Amino acid sequence: MKPVIVYVDDEPHNLTVFEASLPDEWDVHLYDSAVSALKDLRQLTPWVIVSDQRMPVMSGLEFLELAVQL
């Protein structure tokens, strides 16, 4: 089974660098907003969630608090 990683960051460059640094065998899902990540989270059942702290709409901490509830 492939590791499922979710990364949320509002800066596109960070998303690109993060994805490039991980093995191709991993199932990496990138999101530029916490809201869009929350919409998909239940279907993904990620092993790990990484989030930027300072983002528009909600902080990384707020996103992770909601993600835990899902």
C-alpha cells in the first residue's frame, strides 16, 4: 500500500518543491487552500498531513483541528 500524504500550502512554489522531494511511489496530494483539502480529506484517508500555518481563510492549526474531526 502506498503512503498517502496531504500537503496544504497557499504558495505554489512550496507545493512544487515538496512534491519533487518525495519518492514517486508515494501518493502525494497537494492543495493550495485548506478548504479544498477538507473537501477531499475523507476520501483520501491520509497517513500524514502537512500544512502551512499562515494561509488565507484559515490557519494551518485551524485546518488540522478540523482534519482530526474528519
